[in-house]
Amino acid sequence: MKYLLASTCLMLGVLGGASVTNAAECGSLTIASMNWQSAEVLSNLDKIILNEGYGCDAEITIGDTVPTITSMAEKGEPDIAPEAWIDLLPDVVKKGTEEGRIVKVGSPLPDGGVQGWWIPKYFADAHPDIKTIPDMLKHPDLFPDPEDPKKGAIFNGPQGWGGTVVTSQLFKAFDAEKAGFKLVDTGSAAGLDGSIAKAYESKEAWVGYYWAPTALLGKYQMVKLEPGVPEDAAEWKRCVTVADCPDPKPSAWPVDTIVTLVAKPFSEKAGPEVMDYLNKRSWSNDTVSKLMAWMTDNQASGEEGAKHFLEENEDVWSKWVSPEAAEKIKAAL
């Protein structure tokens, strides 16, 4: 009996020592929370998992794409940017990785950031022949403009958005006006969302600009129209993204690359289990869109959204972590 007690104490001591070692390796760190919903909930998810599962002392710092990635590339801080849209700053990311200040670790959103022109799923199901932008442009009568039913309507985002510029240029590139369409300025993000909500509630046709992952697409099922033309990176840079370029040519919308960026010093001290988690941790656009829809409907914070996801989706997140970490996280919940 004494031998068993001694053995048990020894084993507990070893496990306890391993836990302390893991915590010491991970230590204090900062996680950047960008100012949009999917990044906010992901940063809180990382904080909970790293703190509860791996004994880290993680804190969230508020950031945005340009200042956060620039700071990581130049100063090596903050330690983690969970959802970095790196196509926005390719030169900064390239310089930071080449100089050994940041490393790219997996992708939280392997589907990528998806932008384009969308139609409601119920409309797509009812019109299986409309799969591409050229298909849609053959039927202005199916997408009547609320103010001028003789013309079709393509809804755009508010002024100041990059997606609004691109939609305006693609409207010209695809000769949409000649096909009988008008480009509708929705005036604001709320106006754009409202036009989709109104169409959905009345089961009406709608086509226009949107992107994923978003809470709105978690609530309303939409189908992205295929461009019907290949991606042309040179044309995209030359004219499609330039507001006053007079002669844009049709091009597919590129998918934005989204990765997790980690400061090199933290990647070296964090330990293999933590880095393995950051490499494995990913979710689909559909999963995060539905989570954001729940957050919006319940006015939930990023922390509340992260806890809801952990409580409802153990089958997903348990594959990202070690069995020991999973037990600790479940106990904490």
C-alpha cells in the first residue's frame, strides 16, 4: 500500500512537473484581436484554449490588419495574430518572414476570404441554369430594380469599401448596363445587409456584392455566382481595383489568403504542443458564419461566442488539441 501511494505521488509529481514546464515554456503572450467579428471570436478562442489547455498566460490586445502585421514584422509583437489577411500586406509579410521576425502557422480559414456576387440559395435552387455572372446577366427581368422594374438591379456596398470599387469596375467589365442592369448604391453596410434581409423575408430575387465568412451569410444561405472567366492577376491590379480605370476586363475574384502569424521569438519558446495546436486550429467559413450569426442574434461578445463554440462543438475543437489539454478545457467550461 505504501509502495502504491509512493508510486502515485511520484507519478503526480512528474505530471505536475510537466504541466509547470509547459506553462513556463508558453509563458505570457499577447493575442491580437482584429476589429471584425470572426477575428474577435477566434482571438478569444485561442486565449481560452491556450490558458486553460496549455497553462499559458495569454492576454488579448486590440489591433487591426495594417498596424498589427507591421508591428509583428518590425518588432516581433504582438505574439499571435490569429486571423491575418496577408494579401493586404504582401511586401510587409514577405520582409518579416525573410528577416525571421514572423512565421506563418497554418490557416484558421482554409476556405479563404471569399468575395463576389451572390444570389439567395432559394433562388439558385429555383433557377439551376443561373450559375455564373454571364448566366445572371441574361435575365435582368428576374432581378427587377425596386425603383425601375424594367431594369435589373445589382446591389453594391457603400463608398469606401474595396469591394465596392471592384463591383463597380466588374459592372463595367461585364457590360452589365448594356445587358439591362443598374448598379444600386446601398449607402452603408446596414443598407446592404437590409437589402438582403428584405429579399430573404419576401423570398424575392437579389444579386449583389458580399463576402464570407460573415454573420449575415450564417443567417441567410447565399450562393456565390461563379465569374465564368479565369482569374487575371495582372488585369486585377491594372484596372479592376482602380476606381477611375476606364476599361476594365472581366476577371475572377481572387480568394484572400488567411493565415495565423506568430512572432518568431514566441514560436521558439512556446513548445511543440502549442505550435501544433496553432497549426491544426481551423474552421470552415460556414462554421464561423453560423457562430457569428448566433453572436449577432444574442448580442454576444467574442469571449461569449468562443465559450458557446467550445460548449457546442467539442467534436471539432478536440481534434485541434492534445487529449490532456481537451480534458482541462472541458473541466474549465
